[in-house]
Amino acid sequence: MSWQAVSIIVPVLNEADNIESFLQKLQPFRQRGHEVILVDGKSSDNTCQIARPYVDRMLSVTRGRARQQIIGAKMATGEVFVFLHADTVLPEQADVLILQALEQSAAWGRFNIHLSGQHWMFRIIEFMMNWRSCLSGIATGDQAIFIHRNLYRDSGGIPQIELMEDIEFSKRLIKFSRPACIRKPVCSSSRRWQKQGIFKTILFMWSLRLQYFFGVKPELLHKKYYPSDD
């Protein structure tokens, strides 16, 4: 396996309560020569002040997850980009697993997902998410999408849309190759599911996907997903 530097790109917004513990888990990757880039969406709390000692590059820009990730990719110096949500934890040897996957198969991929909640329904949800992703080749942002710099450039990068950018990005990448599916999971917070109700959230998310499939514009879906922004 040839060594390549990895850029971990993290879009954040008002994560002061969790950002320090999240970034502490990324420090071993920095110690191994990789970089962590944090792109803040103009948080109204002290996310940036807390995060500063734990990242290599940081910038505050107009909020929007796709926009923040695009800017993070422009700042990145690594040969491999990892797009990581601030409520998702990478496995300890994620860098090794990523580089092995890219060397053995495709030029992009994602991890299986494990949801942090203990409710039995989460085991079914994560199984279905992983199974569907392997079958379709479509990855979600919660699965820590990774990609070689060259393919990111050749594919046109992440589309700057208000919501579903991960789905649209995957569709672009499938035209080049199927994704590598790493079975070792990332652990993603189930806080949204627990706060809003598991079954209610399932129905809501499937409703958004169905509407997107039938052509509802991402900016309209964004208003439904983030009603408090209005």
C-alpha cells in the first residue's frame, strides 16, 4: 500500500457542545501526517474557538453543507478527501482502510454505518442503509464518503445544492466506478432520530427522498428539513 495524505473535511454549524470530543478522536490521524479541515457555517456559538487547536485549517463561510464541503475541498492538500459530518466518528484505522480500498478497487467509497442508539430499531435501520447503499452504489454523507483528489476534480466535485448533495454526488461518481464499501463502520449519532421519533424520522426521510426522485427542488426540501432556518 503506497502512503498518501488524507484530508478530512468537516462542515460544522453550532457544534460547541460536541466539537472538542469529536475533534479529539481525529488527532491520531493528524499525528500520522493527515490533515483536518473545519469549515464553519458562521456558527452563533463558540464552535470555532474550541476547534482551533485541533485542526490544521479552518474557515468560516456562509452556511450550507454542500458549499462548506466544496470550500473545504479547495483548501485540502491531501491526495484523498474524506467528507465527515461532525456527529460521525471514524474507526481508529480509517486511514489505512481507505487507502487499502482505493488501492484495491475504486477511486471512491464509503463506510458502513452504525447508529449510536441502543434501540433495536436502529440495528434494522443501519442494516437497510448499508444494504441499500451497496446495492445501489449511492452513499449518504453519514457514511463518510471518501474520494481520490483526481476523481473529485474529474467528476466536477460536490454539487452546490441545498439538500441531497450526497445523493447527487454519488450519482456523478457512479458514472466513473462503483464505490468501495468498507464494512468496518463509522458510528453516527442517532440524536435526530431519538429527538424526533424513530418511526416519524424514517417516514420523513423517505418522504424527502421520494420527493427528490420525482423532481422537487433541493431548496424546497431544505426548508422542510430545516424549518427553523425560515
